[in-house]
Amino acid sequence: MHAEHATRGEDDLAELYRLRLQAEVWRPAADEFFAGLSIRPGSHAVDLCCGAMGVLGSLSRAVGQRGTVTGVENNAIRLKAARTFVDDANLANVNIVEGAAALTGLPSGRFDLVHCRFLFAPTGQPDRILHEMLRLLRPGGIIAIQEPDGSCWNVTPCNASWIRLKSAIFGALRAEGGNFNAGRHTFGMLTAAGFREVSQRNAVLACHGRDPYKLAPLQFANWLRPQIVGRMLMSEDRLEECIEDAIAVAADPRTVMTSFLVTQVAGRKI
């Protein structure tokens, strides 16, 4: 195997690990979010850019055995991982299809619930995605969006390398047209789009001890490494130094990481 292929395979495995850890960490918040939406058993739901597992389990439970969940994913690695997860978890009411979040190819007005999580932030296409979500929803259906707001994402005691990594992550997304703070805008977007009963709740975590999610900044930084270095937000050597420091911070049981907010916004289509 060529070294380049080996590195790519390692990167893919690291990204799948990040996505699965993220899904597990935020699963209780997703369960609570869906529980508050009065989703009727037997509903038909779609999850855009479902990732390696995302909220598929939570949605499966929310719609019940008579309901269906369609997960949409266009990345080949994540698509395969999602199908494997669905099979392994025996989620008989979940189907994974290949498609783009802003152009799914699914029928209009078919779904009782349309959901996405952490999709507006990296893509920089919230308007296009919202338009597709609106198209998929039946009248009276529920739209549900979960996006980050990085305003409270920090570590205590304060660490300079950790702050630099956070700044580089935000800058790399911004340079590519994304917005790590997309969660600040979703409530206003749904209101402006004419949804009714628009509501918002926020989820946040405190990660202490040896919680693996304390490594989130370096996982994001490794995922965005080409953009961080390519956009000259940080040199390769400086990035490695900051990542090493972040690993030490995460391993220190005396440190506490407050996660970014996850804004959970929902509304009903007129």
C-alpha cells in the first residue's frame, strides 16, 4: 500500500471516530430535543447529511416502528458507515440513500419531520439547504435544525494553545465560506421563512476528567488541517505544537472543557 493511501485511510478512520464520538456525546440532547417536538408515532422523517450515525437512532425511536427515517448522505465513506451502523443496530425503519443535502432528489411534501445537524456551519449554504428542507416538508410538518454556537467553547484553566486552535478552526471554516457560529442565526431564519411555532432550546456540555470529548479541538483541527495550513492561519509546526498542548490539557484531570452550544431550533410549516 502506498504511503499516501495509508495516510488517507488513517484520516478516514479518524474522521469516522470523530463523527461517532460526536454522535454519542450529543445523543441525550438529541433525544430530549425530539421528545419535545411531539413527533407522532408513524411519522416519516428525513435526516440530511446523516453522517456515520448522527441522530439516526434517536429519530428511529422517535417515529416508532410504524414510522420511517430516511438518512441522506453523499460522502462515500460516511454513506457506507451509516449503512453499517443501521444494520448493526437493527434499525429496521431506517433507510440510507445517497444524495446531496441541498438537492436530495426525494419527493416534495413527503415528510412529517425534516432534520439536519451541524450542516449549516461547514457548508456555508444555509439558504439552499433550508429551501430543500421546506420543499421536503408536508404542510404542518416540523423542521428541526441543530447548529453550533462557539461563544462559550473554552477550557479552564485557560490555555493559550487551546485558544489558538479554536481561533484556527473558526478561521478555516470562515475562509471556506462556513460559519462555526451558524447556530446564532437559525431561529431568525425560520421566523423570516414564515414557519410558525418557532422555538429554540440550547444544549451544552461540561467535559472533565479524562472525557474523550475534551479532545474535540484537536479533532476539528486535524479535520481542517489542509485549510488551516493552506490558508496560512497557522504553520504546520505551530499547529503540531498546539495539538500536543491540547492533548496534554485534555489528559489533565484538573481541566474542564465547556463545549460549544448546540442550538436546537424547530418550527412548523404553514
